[in-house]
Amino acid sequence: WLGPRGELLSVAYDSRVLRKNPWGDPSRRQVLVYQPAGFGADDGPLPTLWDLAAYTNSGPGHVSWRNHGENLPQRLDRLIGEEKMPPVRVVLPDCYTSLGGNQYVNSSAVGDYHRYLVEELVPLVDHRFNTVAAARGRALFGKSSGGYGALMLAMREPEVFSAAACHAPDVNFDLVYRPDFPKVCTLLADYQYDIAAFIEAFWRKKRPTGMDFHVMMILCMAASYDPDPESELGFELPFDLYSCVLDPKRWSRWLAHDPLQAADRHADALRDLRGLYIDVGRRDQYHIQYGCRQLHRKLQKLAVEHHYQEFDGSHSGIDYRLDLSLPFLARCLLVETAAGD
């Protein structure tokens, strides 16, 4: 795209919510805000899309140079410049943690990132920029863990967000996470089942392996879904590390965060959304296509209006799907904004 380019602004913010988080992760972070060409901070008001990054990534990673394809600001410049979507501001928060990523939930074992987004960053952006400062002017989007966060925040915070786009979101934890449990047992045996020793070794490695990342991901999920302040690390795994036998009580705490269960509890909020977009590759290597199919059927049964699509692809290299979801969200918020004016 050789047309007009938007501006990427950075706002420093010192979070009270993230102070004294259990891993000592920084509470002062940069919040990136994409502003479309022709608009200043006081121009608008414009709807706001919130970009939630996948596990292992964060907002700053979405603006980096890419050897193939577009980063997020370049994609927005093209979509807006070609009038495929109306102008919007896009917020790219940094929610990275010492466990390698985020599920955007409140947890004593990771930090209260749900509160950080809703109670601190949303008011911050509304104060610093001329936004449509209401749910009708805000939407979320993301892939994988980011898609999970977008889906769960939309259903849990209907007074803050009115639409969401979820690419291959974590759905059906039995299929997404449980296949990795034996891998965790196998690798942690090399550390005498000492989780803290593994985490320390992970960050010292120059080239962590794919298995290392899978184990770290499961640790992050355990800390997110089943925090335990009485535990040495603030969380426990839902299975025995020697035998890999599942602990049903602990596993049930994970499942309470599974969108397949959460949808029933938040059916009214889901029905009130102005837009819900879900897509997934038919060859997703984490088996998310099956969870998404089950969620699609459940949403139909709950009479939740949504757009669902499967495409020929896996879990990787699917940023091009944003060409569909971002205009979808912008149109939803445009309708909401017009209705509220």
C-alpha cells in the first residue's frame, strides 16, 4: 500500500493493578495506539478496536517489520485507504508475562490483566483520544489466546465492549490442552519435576525448543485458570507429574474458563453483542476446529447471532483473515455509533 499512512502513538502508563504482580513483570508499560491518516488525537470521535495478541506475543510485536505480508498498521492503512473499512483507532496493549503470554483473565498467580484492560486502559484511551467512549464504540479482536481473550472479555464485559472477532480461539480445553499434559510430564522429569527450575532454565536458554514452549504454555494456563495462593508458585498443575493422572477437581476449575461452559452462563450478554466473528482453519494443529464447531452449535442453540467460517489452513500464518474480521467489526461499531448519535 503506497497511499496515506496512519500514525502510531505510544502512551506510557504506570498500572496500579499490575504493581506487585507475582512475577515482578513491569507495571509501567507503553500502550500503542494506531491513528488513521487524516485524524489527530482530538479528531473524531472514532470507534476503537482492541488488539489482543496470541500467546508468546504482545502488542509491540504486531507493529514490527515483517519479511512477508503486512504488520497491523500497514494492514489498517490499506483497508482504510481502499475504503474497505471506515476509519478506527486501534489499541495494541502490552500484556506479556514471565510465563510467556496471557489469557487476559484475573489471576493471583499471573496478575489481574482483565482488570488492567477494563479498569485502566479503556479509561486511559478514552481520556487521551476522542473515542466513542461507550460499549457501542469498542470491539476486541485476536488470534488463539488473543481470540480467547476477545471472546471472554466480550461476554464478561458487555457494558464495555459490543463486538468481538476471534480467530482460532482456545475452545474445548479437553482437546486443546490435555494432549500436551504427557509432554509436560516427560520434559519436567529432566528437572526432577521442579517447575521453578524449568522456568529459570527456560529464560536462560538461547534457543528454547518447541517442547519448551508447549510446557511453558501449560504452566501459563494453569496459573491463569487455577491460581492457588497456598502453593509455592501460586498455582498447581491439574495432573500428577509422575503418572499424568488427571485431578478432576483442579481440571474442573480450568473447564469453568472454557468458552463452551462460559457461553451458557453469559448467553444474554452474547445475544446482546452487535457482532461476533469466529473463524478457524480446518487443519488447526491444536484441534481448535473441533472446539469451534461445538461452540458454533452451542451459539446456534442459544440463539446468539454470529458469523462462523472455516477456511483451508492451520493455526499458523492466518493474519490475512484480518482482512475479513476488521471490516466486520468496524461496520458493527459504525452501526452502533450511528444508532447512538
